[in-house]
Amino acid sequence: MDDRPRLCGHHYFRVFRRGSTIAYFVTLASVSLWQAAIVLDRSVPHLVRSFTRTFGVSPHAYIIGRCIETARGLLLAGGRPAVVATTVGFYDHSHFTRHFRRHTSVAPGRYAASHP
């Protein structure tokens, strides 16, 4: 017997929403949407549409938001922006700064300095 869930994509996300979300699982386990699609026996576009319908944001936007939330905590704990950038999974400091500014309207260094 096949152990894979047989729910529609958006129902599957609702099940995960009760505890943690599939995007959080994808982030922690380093599982790509393509790999999740194979496990769930769905197409990647179907998962993206279902996720967006359920959570109101795309999987990528959700994961970036989670990374920024984690980065805020690390910056407030005294982490240097360049180190925090790689710790939370951004390719480089400028990539991190661009996304951080988009979410908080302030650069990471300035954010850390304004919250001693």
C-alpha cells in the first residue's frame, strides 16, 4: 500500500498549517519544491498554486520571510550582518540586505544598531 497522502494540494497544506507549514519543513530539510512534488505526487505548479491559495503568499516569499524573521533575532543577539546573511541561507551580504530592506525598510546594520 502506498503511504503518500492522497489529499489535494491545498488540503495537504492545511493539514501542515496546524503545526508547522510545508514551507518550514522544506526550509529545514533542504527539500526543494520539486522533491516535495514527487513525494506528494503533484506537479510543482500545482503545489505553488495550492500553497499560494492557502497561505496568501508564494512558497518563495514565505521562505524569504522566515529567513528575515530568523535574521532579525540573530541581529538583535549581536550577530554581524555578513555572518547572519550566510547563516540564514542568503548567497551573499548584498542579496540579504536587499531582501531585509524590502521587509523592514531599513538596512540590517542599522536595524541592529537601533535595537541595542
